[in-house]
Amino acid sequence: MEGDRRRHSRRPHELRATFRFGGRLLEGRASNISVGGAWFAADAAPSLGSRLTLCVNSGPEDRRVELQGEVARAYSSSATSRSMR
């Protein structure tokens, strides 16, 4: 894809997710997950540069995976969208 600056390919499926940041816990969804980042949406989200933990259940055994990162981009829509790295 032209203009795509990602260093790692992302998996294009959506998962229910939990986000922890600043003592808060939010429910939402995550998609496009890779070694280098992920996209997520929730009704509220941390601001750019905020550190957070993204928790998803994945794989055939529905194993819980926790990913730590930083909010790198923000988009406005009916749900607040963020991209983390």
C-alpha cells in the first residue's frame, strides 16, 4: 500500500478488548494488531502520548494477551479511535 509507513504487517481482524490507563478500565475493540502497533476504539480514550495496556483474548484457546504501548495517533468518530505503538 503506497504511503503506508508501517514496519510490520498487521492482522486485519477485530477483537473485543479492554484498555487500562491512568487507573481507568475501558471496554472497546482492537484491530490491525502487529508487533509494531494496533488500532483501537472505545467511548473514551487516553490522549496522545499516554501509556496504556491493551488486553485481548486471541487464538484457538482464547488466550489472554496484554500489550503495552503509547497512543501515537487519534481520530474522531462516533467512538473515539486511537492507534498505539
